[in-house]
Amino acid sequence: MKYLNILVIALLVVVGLSCYIIQAHIDPKDYPEWNTAVGNVGSAVLICGLLTLLQNLVTKHMEDANLRRMLGISESIKESKLRTILTDSSKYDYKDLITKSTAFVAILNDGLRWVGNNSPSLEKRFSRKNTTTEFYLVDPQGPFCQALAVKTLKSLGELQSKIEQSVSQLESTYARTSKNGELKIYFLKNYPTQTLFYSDDAVVVTPYQVSSGRATIPLYEYVNEEGRDSIASHLFKDLENVRKESRLISINGRRITGDHPYSLKTGARKKSVWEKLQFWKRITKSWSLQL
């Protein structure tokens, strides 16, 4: 197409100049009409050629600008290691991410819907040898649970129940398998700002909307290349800190009890040694005042 345009422009210029040459050899006294007609044709053809050339120059400039912009976007995507974008996260198939990776981590709010939808894939995963699986959920007794309940238009009790059901469902799913893989469930210290799913070399991100209720949310999948800075590498570094500050509450289907600050069974917060001492100090002080 490019060479065709050049050929057309060249042909128009040649025809226009030829008309001027022919006009110069026509005597205006003997053939005034022909002289004028040939000159007009030459002018029209040259103007047409020049306009075509101008149009091509403008079009090329716009194409070059668009190309530079597209290359810039492409370079940004390349640097970010973005592999997949979906406008509706529900259309993403987590099966391969769950079943094929050696290490898998999920950071969720209550996680009940997601765990239920992906139970068959989780069963396959728990039956594979040498796999590690970690789930991080909102702490039902933590300070962020009430805010999340308000945001999701549920009561605090309903949200706490959903978190407990997620934990129970993960444990029961693990119990139905050959238990070759390792399963750890944590309660988060903080409020998750987005849902995250980590595999061996990728991170899937689904952001939360700011408004209350539920909405269709997009999904982004980033590739993680060891030794290179990217969005995925940033998220993997954050995961290390999340693991350190979160509280492990279940290993391989068994609840952890003892000196942990929360009792999952009762939902009541256990008093620390310092709190118990403060309690007895208040009791003894009240007794001394009465005496």
C-alpha cells in the first residue's frame, strides 16, 4: 500500500508536468482553447498530487505517533510482566494454578465462595506429594473484621461464621485426600487490600472495589522472574512479611490451640498473663478499699 501511494503521487506529478510542457508547445494565438485546457488539466493534476502527498505525510505522522505510543505501552507491559488481563475475574480458571504449582498461597477475605468453587482442584492438590498450600483469611476476632462486615453488608456474626466455615471446609477437604501435601491456614494481622493467589512463578491479583456490596472486578496475572524487579516480585516480598506477622491457626487439618491470643472454637479472646495480673491487681485493690 505504501509503494502504491508513492507510485500514484509520482504519476500525478509526471502527468501534471507533462501537461505544462505540452501547453508550452501550443500557440495560444492559434489554439487558445487547447492551451487553456491543457494548462488547467496540468494544474489540477499537480494540485491533486500535492494534496495526496500532504495527506500521506499527515497520515504517516499520525501512524508514527500511534506506533510510538503503542510501543511505549508494550514496553510498560513488558516491564511489569503482565501476562493476563480480564475485565471479569469470575471468568478466570484457577485449576492449573492450584493443581500444577508446587507452592500455592491464597490471601482472601472470608474465602468461603472461592474455597467452595475450587474444592475439586484443592483435593487434587492436597493429594500431590511435596506441595505446600497456605491460606490467609481475615481474623474473625481482629479489628478489621467489623469494618469488613460493614463493607460487605453483613453482620459481624455472619462474617465470623463465614470465616469459620472456610477454615472447616479447607480442613474437611484436606481430610478427604491422601494428605500428601502440606496445608497451613493463617489469620491475617491486617486487612487485605486485594485478593492474591501465588503460584511458583506467577501472582494473580483481583482488586476490591471501594464501595459496599459486591461488584464485577477485574483480574491481573503477573509473571515472577527471579532476580528481576517487577510487580510480581514486589508482591512476593510482601508475602514474606505477611507470613511473619500472621497467626497460624491450622496445620494439615488440625487446629492449633494453647497460648494463642484467640480461641477459634469459642470465638472469645484469651487473656494474656499481663491482663490476668492486671485483673487480680484490680480485685485486690477493691478489697483493700472495702477494708
